[in-house]
Amino acid sequence: MEYKDYYERLGVSRDADQKEIRKAFRRLARQVHPDVNPDDLQAEERFKELNEAYEVLSDPEKRRKYDQLGVEWQRYQQVGQPGDFDWSRWQAGAPGGVDPRVNVRYSTPEDLEDLFGGGSPFSDFFNQMFGGMRGTAAQGAAARGAPSGFEYRVTPQRGRDFEQEVEITLQEAYHGATRLFEKDGDHPAVGRRLQVKIPPGARDGTRIRMGGEGVAGAAGGEPGDLYLRINVIPDPRFAREGDDLRTTVPVDLYTAILGGKVEVPTLAGAVRLNIPEGTQNGQRFRLRGKGMPHLNNPEVHGDLLAEVIVQLPTTLTSRQKELFEELQRISEKGE
């Protein structure tokens, strides 16, 4: 069985005090935690090794026994005796106690297996010396099946937040919408259904938080949150500028010259717009309150800017051509 150098794992000297050990553990735990390194397949194993080293060196009794083993191990290596090292002398002994004045929290084997995704979180080396996950329960944990003389400081870890992109139409962004999600375990997948309301006025990048619906926490920690990030699909009829909308309105030449009424599309249905005489190509009309609702105050709307696009006739009858020519002569004479 391989000897574990816990001091080397934590990067501290053998005479390091508890403050140094605790500081080294916290610094390394932040670096190697699986949640911080989701794409690193070895992160969980390094985190297990780190926790095991801290479990021993942060406990005076375990550290004393481990230091005694270290001396014997060094002698064994220096002498180079044939055969295997006599591990039987270091086998975990009778159940030990825990000083009730010490503020130590216990966890069951199931808790620790959940923390590390199943299986024992300790090496054979640790189990040989300290009993690992077996034995009679220590004070305060007997009913829960905690190991003999074993106290493991489990810090609840909050689960990761999870972000899901959701596409909606501009029409849905105007009126509001709902989406159904299937959620199973850590990710929206197959299982429990969640109904999410998307508020009127949502825009690209709007995030909707669903508290407690993210990745499950570890060791009793609270779950993370689920964030829905809104992506509004472009609408060919409208361009959005904040809560205002822009659209184009085709107007025939005769209406532009003589005036009249045209239909203008809005997200709440078409409305009639009065076109005054002599309206120019590109002229804009502001339809107040016909734009998008404000995200946090849907009773208030932006405006719709309608730009006139004058449609010139592409073909003329002979009579129409005569009339245009007559109009041209009248215009040139100033009549």
C-alpha cells in the first residue's frame, strides 16, 4: 500500500501550525474544487486527496499517529528491509471519542458518498490507519452510522447556477409568454415539469431567475438557481429600439399627394393612420403608446415610428400618361 504524504499534498512543512494548515487547505480547495473545474476529469480526485490530507493534519490525534508512522516509514525506506512494511501495527484501533466541547459536525457515509458522487472518499491508506468509513459510531452520530472515532468537517456546498437560453417571438415579447421545461436532477432534461412565465417587455439578454431550480447542492447545501436567458427572434415587420418600434408603411403616390388613410401594423393589431396631403417619401409618423411594454411596468408602452415609403406606379395607361404630362405642363407654367 502506498504511503500518503499529506504535508506535501497541502504544501506545508511538517512543523506547520494549525493556522498554516487551514490557510493552505482553503487556498487549494478553491483551486481544485470540481465545481470550479467542471471540464477537468481529475479535479474530483485531487479534491478527495486534499480533503483527506486536511482531515488528518487538522486533527491533533490523527496527526500525532500519522507523524509516528512517518518516522517508521522513513526508517523502513532507509534500511531497505526486504518484504512489505508491517501495516498491522498501524491498523485502526478501538473506537475513539470526540470531545463534546469541540464544534465538529458529523456526516453519514451516505452524505460523503453524495459529496463525491458515490464510493468512499478516502484512500486505502487512510482506511488502514483510521478506520475509514467503518466501525462504531462516535458520540453525537451513533444513530446515523458515522464511523468509529471519525469526525469529518463537511461544509455544505451550494449548487451551481444553470443558464438556459429561451427563444421567443417579438409578438410573445409584447404580450408575455409561458414555457414548459422538463427538469430531472441537475439539468433541465426529462422529468418534473416547470412552467415559466416570461413577462411582457422582455428583450434580448433578459434573465429570468428561478430560485432553487439549478444544480443540486452537496452535503446538504442549497441548490443553485436556474436562469433563463431570453433571445427574441427578429420580426421582419419591426425593428426594436428599446421600447420603441420602427416599421415602414407603403403609401401609393396618389394618397401621398392627395392625402388619405392607410393601415399600419402594430403588435396589438392594425390601426388606421391619417396621411396628410403632400406627404413626402421617408416621412415619419409617431404612434404614441403603440410600441413595446416596459419590462417592469407593462401598462406603459413605447411608441411606434411609421416611415412612409411612397410607391410609384411602374406602368401607366395612355390616359394616365396624358394626365401626368398635362400636370407637368401646368406645374411648369406655375398655374
